[in-house]
Amino acid sequence: MKRYRLSVCKGSSCKANGADAVYAEARDSLSAGKLVPRCELYRGGCYGFCHMGPNVVVREDTGRKRDPLSPEDYQLMGWPGEVYYSHMTPEKMRRVVEEHIGKDAPVKELFGQPDSDSGED
């Protein structure tokens, strides 16, 4: 059975666009689905895609040792099993928890496409 780390950005743009509600939905959905033992939920730093927020990153937990200064808390790493979701809402978050975490089935139509050429903040 896979285990996951789910990060909801806590940057100011993501928060202004509803990241706190997305985080609350993730917490509640994980609890309601009895998925807390399978998924560590936390608030990540800014991933740099502010104009696409709220941003969520889901990574498979491979058991690698956590470095407290690791860049994984504020950037995409390109690791196998890493999925980036953008423009998240509580409804989309509920679906990610049910399908990605609960059924090991990433929700492909919700995948974000990092775009650093927009010039927006």
C-alpha cells in the first residue's frame, strides 16, 4: 500500500486564492476517508507558480530521509510519483484525496502545468 505526502502551498497568493479552505478540505477528507495513516498532510512553501494557485503537490513517500532544509518543501523535484495540481478548490481537493490517495489513481485532468514564462506573480 502506497503512502503519500500532500502539500498545500501557504504562500500569500495561494492563501488569497483559497489555500486555507483547500487545506481544510484535505484534512477533513483524509480523516473522513480514514486515510490519515496513508498520507502526511502539511503546508509547503511557495512553489513559484503563484498565478496558478492554490497549488498542491502530492509525492509518494519512499521512506527517504527528510532533510529539514530540503528544497522539496518549496520546489518541484521531478521525482517519480510526484504530482503537481494547480488552481485547486475544496471540491477538487476532495477528489484528489478520494482518487489519488484513496485509490492510488492520480487525477490526470487536474494536473498542473508549470508555466514560469507568464511574468505574473
